[in-house]
Amino acid sequence: MPIMAIDKTAITKNFEPGDVERKWYAHWQNSGYFKSEPNDKQPYTIVMPPPNVTGILHMGHCLNNTIQDILIRDARMQGKNACWVPGTDHASIATEAKVVAMLREKGIKKSDLSREKFLEYAWEWKEKYGGIILEQLKKLGFSLDWDRTTFTMDEHYYDSVIKVFIDLHKKGIIYRGKRMINWDVKALTALSDEEVIRKETPQNLYHLHYKLAGDNVKEGEGITVATVRPETIMGDVAIAVNPADPRYTMMVGKKVLVPLINREIPIIADEYVTLDFGTGALKVTPAHDQNDYALGQKHGLEIIDVFNDDGTMSESAQIYVGEDRFAVRKKIVKEMEEKGFLTKTESYTSEVGYSERTDVVVEPRLSMQWWVSTEKLASPALKAVMEEEIQFYPAKYRNLYRHWMENIKDWCISRQLWWGQRIPAWYDADGNIYIAATEAEARKQAAEKDSNFDEKNSVLTQDEDCLDTWFSSWLWPMEVFKGISDPGNKEIEYYYPTQTLVTAPEIIFFWVARMIMAGYDYKNAKPFDAVYFTGIVRDKQGRKMSKSLGNSPDLLQLIEQYGADATRFGVMIASPAGNDILFDESALEQGRNFCNKMWNAQKLLLMWQEKQDSGDKPNPDDSVAIEWFASRLAEVQKSVADHMKQFKLSEALKQLYSLIWDDFCSWYLEWIKPGMDQPMAGHTYKASVKFLTSMMQMLHPFMPFVTEEIYHNIEERADDLCVKQAPAAGIINENILEQGSTLKAVISGLRDTRVKNNIKPREAISLHICTDRNENYSSIIPLMQKQVNAKEIHFVDTAVEGTINVVIGKEQFYVESDAPIDTGAQLESLKKEKDHLEKFLLSIDKKLSNEKFIANAKEEVIILEKKKQSDAKEKLSIINENLNAIASTK
């Protein structure tokens, strides 16, 4: 369903993206171009990493989704059944925080609400704000199948998560246990290890003196420990020393008093203690440190938790009850100093864990939680990547993945939140657990197990916790096609496995690894063929963009200012696969200029359309230009296709940019430009329109709006570029490519010579060429003559006196002009070029004499370097001859 004919008289001076973007996006959607249904075509499927339902569009989304759109549009234009699935993640912690903040503004506390009422407010918030980011994605032209939009709390998705929980529990993979976890004191929930960000944090190392307990203890007798957390001393249950430490051998088995509260604790010996850290004595607080917990288990020590859920001191602390942990740290240090327990304070920097979501310091805490035993799940997922059944781009991330999978820990999946899939566990009065999708099913299980249980009236209580958000999103590639809730349906069988996942390396553990584990466990198949890891978008100083730093631009404002195409261009042109990108707004300006360059090329062709002749035969002067550009186009078509297969999207875009801006606009259009008052040859015009059409088609996945608009402006069309099938690459004529390169070099070199010697462009010259490659020039002489304004061109074997000598490539050109010759300027120019070549040769010689380079470089790289060396030597020899010739005439 192509759009209506374009009014060419209304074409603007420059490309104005606003109206164009709105027009084409609506047209593509209304035409159903983004929709996909299973058919007999080869599927190409991408599932969007679902942004948080709380999210708004930022540069990371722009990069990630632009890459996906390029891949999906490219696949669509290759005739594949392209399916790109959008959606959002319910984001338990982030969304609950938003809802709590909203309620606070209304004067409502979460604690005053029932779970059901709170969830009403949460759904109300989601319906109002949850779709914002998806609407914003449309601004960049992303060709998603919006009818497939999935939310991880949709009914079918919710049910599938519960189904998987029950299944894994039956298999013994999910279990409940009391273990050390990471606790977020702000969100009031457990976190997985992957949700904790380790940051180097400046702290103080406090040396605290514990007095020996008992009668007849001398003043000062005791033991000193070094700690960064004096607020936890009330939870100390032992002091540990290394059994080989002579300082403390006689003290093992004795007891000391915990400062301020005077509780007796033993001195124990364990090889875990490092002799040379701090004082060599370690305070053991099993409730508040993973390693201390292990020591406590080994030595049968008591566990005392001195914190409440919100990070305030608990009743077990005995002192400072109800006060914040960090405020207490300051107070305890002051009190310790006043009472003589603090002997020394040192500055100290160490890694501290922060919550990824709330950015508060995480508390290690012993807690009863639900866990996934990951060892069995990890094995096939590791094998798939290491044996390259799933390809990683860049491949360097395979080692990172391997390291994590080989050292994988059990996954804490319970969260102390209400927004999310509620854990399907039910408890009777005796604490027995029943795992079931509904209370009715749980009651039936309880009645079958216990004859005293009244299926209708006995009390069953459902677990208050919900599941970790990642426990739902690990099913994403399957459940967007209802592969869990409706296994074996035609969509899951057609679209799964998907082809490409585009994501950030920082969630390789959170999400990528877990999707692979789930895929092999539930479909016995990989979830995707390839994973493309994007880099991090950083500012020009190399800092990661963030709201707190104020260095993250307003993406919607950038789109408004530069247009969607220019924004996509600006992000992609500086985005090498897997490497971070340094964002610079000037790249968007470059993108806007590129749009205008193509726009003006289109306008030039339309102007020539009005003055073309009716002939179908090529103008002889244009033949070389047409043949050269046809080969150049074919060369780039092939190269871009290769780059796309290897996910080198930035390199592909750079090649297209150079082809359009340099080869087509700067050279080709100049070469075919008709003379003053001369008509454009009809054959040349048709060839030029065909070239521009092909380039717009190649560029369309990267810059969809301007290319679609130009495609329709330059010719009446019965189809749309968005779904137009890409043709095969043309034939590459290496000979004509070489002639074109020679022509460009000669034109540039001679124009530069004119400037240096004050020869105006309108002044005709006579040109003499000294070369042993006459055949390489034969067909390009007419075009060269026109371009350099030469009244005649001759081939010579020796130098021509009274001319300006120029070395271009490995050949000599003698320019004859009526203007006086400045031999001093010639001499200066040749000396400058000689100096440049000598330095270049030194660098090449150094590289080729480097044994390490020769041993590690690819053979084709070495061959190329040797050719550069040979060419430079030959050119240097010619320059030296010319310098000698000029010197002899003085």
C-alpha cells in the first residue's frame, strides 16, 4: 500500500524531518509492514530486552534499539519474515518504589494498606505511566510488531512464571532455606549477588580494644581488633586469631568483653584469619558477614542480628536501639574514644556493596528465602556458548561468561515485595509447605497429606513474598510466544529459537545466562543463535551517562532538534561492536548534514530531470563515470553485506556514508554534470536515479525516514522502500575501479597544484603525463580533460621543460600554463612531500623489522605493509629525481 504521489514542487530547501517522520511512521504501521505471522518464509526474530515499566527513553535505549531496528529492517528487506517483539518488564523493586512515592504524596503509607489495595494503586500507576517508554521508542522509527507487545505481568505470563516455579520445585531445583543474603534496607527486600554493585569506598579502619574477662586481669590486658564497622560490635560472638600467630597463642580459649555492652565472648583459633591484616585478630559477627557466618557455622557460634529491616539498630543490639546504622557508627566511635576502647583510626579504602536499584549500602543478612539450585541448569548453558552453538559478538565475552558459569552460585529468587508474581507457597498452622498455583489446589494437597486438615475451613496462608523480576524475564524468548503457557503452539515452533539478542554486557549474568538455562531446560534448545553485546554510552570525558552526573542528554529533545535519522546516525557512526562509545552531539550534527547532502543530491537530479534529452544512448563522456560508480556501488554492497553478517554495523554505516557523500555527491555528480545550457543525457539520468535508489535502499535500515522520502521523491513508486527486497550486488570491475581511483587522485592533485601556483580554475592548461601505464588513462582522458580544464593532454617519456612538475601516486605530471612558474614554491612543495615520505617509510620499516608484528600479523596485513613500503620508495625516488632536475636549472 504505497503512499500517495509526492508533490515535487513542495520539496523543501533542506530536509525537514518532523512531518516526514510522522507521515512515514503512520503509513508503515497502517500498512501492516511491522506485523508478522508464521508463514513459509525464513523467520528472523528478535525479542526486545524489555525496558523497565518505570523507564523513560535514554541513550542506552537509543543505541540498543537502533541496532535491533537495523537488523530487523535489513532482514525484512532480504525477504525474511521479520518479527521484532516489544514489551516491558514489571521491575518489582523500581515500580514498587514509584508507587510508594506516589502514595506518600497522597499521605498514604504502604503499611496502612492491604496487599490487594496496594496492587490496585500499582496497576493504576502502571496504566498511567507504564507505556511511556514504548511510545517514545516510536519516535526513532523502530519497526516493532506492536500487536505482540508483552508485559511480564500479563495474565498468561504470570501463569507461566508460576507454572515454572512449581515444576522446578517438583524437580528439587527450587528450595527454601536460611542462608546469607544481600539485604536492601531501603527497598526492604533481598537482592541477588548480581544486583549488588561493588564500589571502592573510602572508610576508616578503627582499632578497638577488647578487655580480657575474669578476675585478676591487669590493666590493658586484652586484644585489639581492626574493623570498618564498629556499629556491629554488639553482634560479636567471638574473636578469631590465626593458630600460628605467636602474639595470641596464649590467649586462645580465653574470653574478652565486648566494649560498651560487656558481653563475654571467646577467643578462637582459625587458619582463615590473615596474620598481616590489621591487628591479626578478627571480630566474628555471623549475622552480618558471609565469611563470619561460615566461621560461626564451623565453630558452632551464636548468631545475633543487631539490625532491623530498615537498617536501624534492633533490640538485640541493646544500645542505640531504633537509630540508623551509620548515625550509630559515629556515636559508637565517639563513645569508644571517650571510654578508652578506640586505640587508633586509619584511612582505608575497600569495596562496599551498593544496591543496584536504590544505591544504598547493602547489608549481609541471614534470612529464610527461596533459591534456585543452578548447577544442573548451568551445564548445558555453558556448553552451548563454549562450543559456539550460540555465538557471542564480540567473542571476548565468552570468557567472561565461562568464568561466571563455572563459579555459579545458587540464585535467591524471593523478594519481600508485593508487586510481582507472588510465590505459590502455602503454609498450614504447623508450618508445612504446599506448592500450588491456587489456594484450592494447596488445600487439596494439605488434606491428602493430613487427615486432620479440613479442606474447607482449616487455615492456609500464602507466602507474602514475590519472585525476583529476573525469574520472569528469563522466560522472555519463550513466553512472548506463549511457549510455557501453551507449549507446542505454532508460534513458538515457528519463531523459536530467535535469531539475535542485542543487549548490554552488564546483564550477561542477570539475563543472558538465565535465558539460555531456561531455554535448554524447557525447550531443549537455545533461545537465540547470536548475542550482540553493545558498549556503554559515555560522555566525551569517558564517564558513563547518568542522571546524577547530569551528563545524559534529553533524547527526545535531540530527536526534535536533529531528527530521528540524524540521531540514529550519530549514535551508530561511533559505535564499534562491543566497545563503549564516546557520545558527542557533533555526530548528530554530522548526521543532519548527511541528510541535507542527500536531500540536495535528490534536488539536483530532479532539476536535471526537467532538462534531460530523450535519448537512451549513454553520453560517451559519462560512460566512464557510470561504469565506475556501478562497480563502486557493487563493491560497497558486498562489503556492507559482509559487515552486517559480522555485526560490524558501524563499519557498514561508515562505508555507506563515504559512498554517498564522497563517491556519489562529490565525484560522480560532478563528473556527469552537463555543461552550461546543455541537456542531461537521458541514459545518464536514469542510471543516476537507479544509483540513488540503490543507495537509499542500502541505507534504509540505518536511516529509514530520509531514505523513504527520497525514494518516493525521485520517481513515482508502486511500492515502499520499507519492504522493498534488496537486489543482489552487481558485478565489480576491478579495472574500472582502479581507473576511477586514478582519476580522483589526478583531479585532486592537479587542483591542488593550481591553488599553489595561482592558476585560476577558468585558465586552461596543457598537461603532459609521464607514465608506463598509458592504457590505464586511455578511457578516462576525456573526463580528466574536462575536470582539470586541460586544452590538451599528451603522454611523454621525459621531463618537459618550462612546466610545473607534480608527482601523483608513482607518476609524474607536467603542467604547462601561461602563468609564470614559481620554482621556489615547487621546490618547497617537493621537499615537504619528501620529508613526509621519509618519516612514513621509517614507520613502515620499523613495523616490518618488528619480529613480534611479523609473527602475529595476518599474512594479508604484512603483504599490504610491504606494498606501502614499495610504493613509498618508488615515489620517493621520483621526487628526488625532480628535486635534482629543478636544482640543475637554477
